[in-house]
Amino acid sequence: MKIRAAVASSIESGFEFEELELAAPAADEILVKVEACGVCHTDVSARAHMQMPAVLGHEGTGKVVARGSAVTDVNVGDTVIMSYGWCGQCGNCASGHAYTCERGVEGSIGGRRFDGSSTIMRGGEPVSGAFFQQSSFASHALCPARDAVVVPADLPPELRAALPCGVMTGAGAVLNVFALAAGETLAVFGTGAVGLSAVMAAQLAGARIIVAVDVHAGRLELAQRLGATHVLDARDTDVAAQLRAICPVGFDYSLETSSNEDAFRAATGCLAMRGTCGLVTIPHGGQPFPFSPFELMVKGARLQGIMLGAATPRSFLPQLIGYYQQGKFPLDALITTYPFPEINTAFGDAKRGSALKPVLLMGD
Ligand SMILES: [Zn+2]
Ligand SMILES: [Zn+2]
């Protein structure tokens, strides 16, 4: 079928709209009419590792309009959120840890289905598609049914699209990986969508102290509204000393979301005995972070890499939606919507930091 898609033709380029051809659903796939898709830094950073041109977009949501012959658990007419791709066959997928699928990177940025076939063509030639097994910057997307989460149709599309990547990562770090308990303490470095989701999750879990550290005054103010008990401007304070003053025994958990070397140092340095520092980003330019093994060792502390919030979307996304509906997870505070044709403005605003979680609305 013909689709209208936003195409990235090089690592640096903006998006241009084109009419392309989308394959028919494979036996295990659904065809989704995309209603909204979140905008994420990964749509920019992944390009360096992909063949161009590409149809990106990996936080899509919409209505199922067709399904392959083997699909039984998702129906035509269902409203779904498309989450990350997983092969369904490796040991980690089989044991319920699909967020660490052995073929996860290939399935996300390989530009093809897991069986090597292409989903999107331009004049008969394949372009990189199947981005996170969806490529949702388009009017329609194909996605393996196992990646789709059926959700209530009355939940606004921008809320659905905000969930499956950064928000799931930040909230999942706190609820799934740290399993933060009431009365425990957390320091969050960076207050983008991931960091603020961690703040909201820590508040709903009953954290006693939640410190947010950033350089954007507006975001720190928002962090406070979303549950941070303390905020620190990293530019005009000795962050390590302030953290010691706030929590002299150290923090049970810290979360580094900012890709900043000083933040990494503070995040590992502020831990309590047996504390855990979670990492959800890599440093700018891929440089190694400085790291003091001694400090971690004497504390019996832990550095923990976190992929996709260690979340199983079919259980975790409905859980987050429930919290939102109960008023405990006010995710709408992070969202700015843009009509699909304004995709380049949305990426510009995300880069400048004037939009925390841009979401594109595809319209009709
Ligand atoms: Zn993302
Ligand atoms: Zn797998």
C-alpha cells in the first residue's frame, strides 16, 4: 500500500515528506494507522549506525486496520501502543527479559525485519524501515503483534505516544530496576522526559527524599511540581556538598540521565552503603566516563545499566496508564503536541530543550 512518511535522507538532515510503499503484513504482524508518535533523541543518534534514507519513529500508537494470518491476540479495531522490537526466540526473550533481546540492536536500527526482509520501498528500492520494528513517522506502520500493547481507545493519542520509550525508561528504572520502597531516597541527574518520569515514579512509590539536578531553571521548577523534594542547579552550587547536606548517609539510588561527566561523578559519589547508580545514557561523543572503583567497592555499591526501563510493555504500560488515570503519574505535564507536518519544528524544539516530550499528531 501507499503511505505518507517523513523521510530522513542523511545523518544531519531534516525530514521530507514522501509517498512510499509499505509491504503487506507478514503472518505475525499488524498494520496500524498511526495516530501519534513521540519524538526522541534516538531518532537522531541512531542514524549514524543506519543506512540512509530511513523512515524513523519508534513511539507510535494508533488503530489496527489489518493483521497477519497468525495473529490471534490483537484485533482489527484495537487501539495499540507499539513498543520496542524483540526477536521472540533468544534466551532473554524466552525468559521474559525482551528488553535485553540478543538481537535487540539489530531489530531496532537494522532497517529490516528480523528475517531480513524490507518493509518500506521507494520506487521498488528498499529504504531503511522497521525502525524499532515499526517506523512510525508515517501514516501507517507495520509492527510484530507481540510488540503491541492494546490500550483503551479513549486515552488521548499524545498520552499513548509519550509512554513507550523515555517515560517507560525513567519510570521503569525506579519501579522495576530499583524497586524503590517507601521511605527510600533518590537523586536524579538530568530532568528531561526520562529524569522527570523517574521523579514522578519515585513520588508515587513513596520516596522520602527526591533530589533533581539540572541546569534549566524551568525544568527544576517542574521537577518540584512533580514530586522532587529538593532541586539543585548544577551551575551555581557544589552539587556533591549539597547532596551530602540533604542526605548525609548517602542516597539509596541515583539515576544518571544527562550524559554529563560531572553528573556521573556526582551520581556515583552520592550513594549510600549498598546504593545503586542507574545509567540510562551514554556520554556525549561516546567518551568513557571517569570512574572510581574504590569508592563503589568500599560502599558495596552498584553501577547498573538500564535498558528500556527493564519493562515488559504489555504489563508495565497498562500499569503506568492506571497510575495516570488515578492522578498519580501526571505525564501530561511533559507533553507538547505538533501536527505531523511540523516534525522538523518538533525536533528543533527538542534539541533546544523548549519541549520535553514532543509528540506528533498524524491527523487524517
Ligand atoms: Zn525513544
Ligand atoms: Zn530476543
